[in-house]
Amino acid sequence: MSKTVVGFMLVDAPHSALNNAGADAGDRTENIVRVKQIRRGRKVYPYVSGQALRYWWRDTLEKKCKWNLSPIVREKKIAFTHANPIEYDDDDVFGYMRALKAKEGGTVTRISPLKTSPLISVIGQSPTQDFGVMARHEGDPVPYEHEFYSTVLKGIFSIDLDSLGVFYAEEKTGYKNMYPDLEEIAEEKSLIKDEESGKWTMPDDVRIKRAQDVINALPHLQGGAKLTSHLTDVSPKFLILAAVDGGNHIFMNIAKEVEGEAIIDVDALEEVLNEYKDILLTDVYIGRRKGFMDDLEADITKLTDDNGKIKSGTIKETVDQFSNKIPELIKQ
């Protein structure tokens, strides 16, 4: 059995420029900042990169959950963390790559147990251009421009519970997590070693805490560009959490645009829940912030009434209830 947490979230971005791309080569002026965007057909969809989302998440974990973050080392044109997932929470959950000298163990890499998509607009957009000037100095004012948008962003993420707190020494990219100095630390910290596979496993209480922290950080997620003039709360306003046996993300296609508005396709959600009920390892937890997509309330209430495996509540209630299921998943 493969145990994976799958999550789907919507972020309300009513007046936002959360991730910017600088100026385009063809812009009429150099003093303009464009938002990151992709095209599909004729429509433009602003997005927040997966890297930016992960930065927000890591930063929130440090501030809210007091994570011990791996120090960053800069050498010429490269930068890397300490590649020590035993002592540093983020090296475990967010992965790493570091090129050590051959006598020190060679190149080590770790696939991140936490995987994220970009946050992509559900609604096709024509970003608004905002004009401003710097005029607090003598002489002519300096004009500048930037873009912002009003939309709902969707994203998915997953946590591979089987690999969180579990480290390998295989000569395979992504699975050569260990090196001699780290193995010495593993022995000192009394990690469990499988001699046949060379797999090291951290104590359950550490694995449980790290997994719960990742989930518990969601209601407190913060970050984004242009916060001084476009303050946006980037914590999820709609959230689905479940654990499945497998790695595929079953909630990927449940949001869509209808007449210029972002909606949750309840029929698509019901279909997914029915077709994949045999791989669900937990109940399905649905959270929504009141004031956001209030027209969903009746549909979600009906779902919970008709299906005992669906639980609904506020965002915080949903996170707390699902987080409480992590210990039994880790110990299975």
C-alpha cells in the first residue's frame, strides 16, 4: 500500500499581483512589471509558480511551526542547503541536491515528499495596468507601471507519507539521500536501519509532527509580491484533503470557469469520489471560508448528508480533523 495525502485548494485573489515576471522584451517602456501568466488558446491565465508557493509554505512553517530550516551555502554560481534531513525539517520535506566531493559521498539528491502545482487562475484574464509615479523628489516625476488581476487561483499538492522521514542510500537519482557523515548522524540519533535495503527511518513521532505541520500551516499560509499595495490573504478559502493508496491526484479537475466566474464542479467531484472510493484511506474533508463561494453551501451540505465518508466545515476545522488522522496513516 502506498500512502499519499492529496490536497486541492482555491485562493481568492481579488486585487492581486502575487508573482511577477519583470518586463517583456517588446514593452514600450522598461519601467513596467508584468505578472506571470500563461496562455491557453486566446485566454491569459495569471499564475503563481510552484517555487513561489513552496517558498511561502516553507516560510510559514518556520514562523508558525518553529521549523529548524537548513542553512543555505553559496559557492560562486551555485547555492545549496546542508542536505541533512535528520536535523533540518525542510531538507526532509522539501528535498535537496548537493554535490559533495567523491570522498565525502558524491552527489546526493532527495525527491521532495511534498509536491505542488503552480497556483493557476481558474478564470481567463486581461490583467489591469496600473500607472504610478515617484514624485517625492525634486525634478520631473518618474512614471512606472505594473499589472494586477482579480481572480481565483487553483492548486493541488500531495505528500508522500511513505518517504517522509525515510532516507535511502541507493545509487539512483533522487534516492541517494545518504552519505557517510549523515549515516553517522543517523546512528547517533538512533534511526532504524534496514540492512538489506540500506533504508533509514526516523522515529514515528518526528514523521508525524512533520506531516501534521505541513497540513497545519495551510490556514496560516502567507506571502506574495506587491503586498504593500495589493494585500492578499493567500491562505486557502476552499480546501479538500484526503489520503489515498497511490500517487495520482484525484481532485485535479474539479474547478472550472462558467460565465466568467470560478466554480466547483460538484458533479465532477461526486464522480471522482464514487470512482476512487476503493483507494481512499481516509474520509474526504472539505473546508470553505464563509463569504467565499457561499452558493456552494447547499451542495456541500447535501454531499455530507448523502455520503458518510465526506466531512465538511471551516478551513481550520477541516485541517484539524484531517491532521488528527496523520498518526494512524504513518503507523499503518
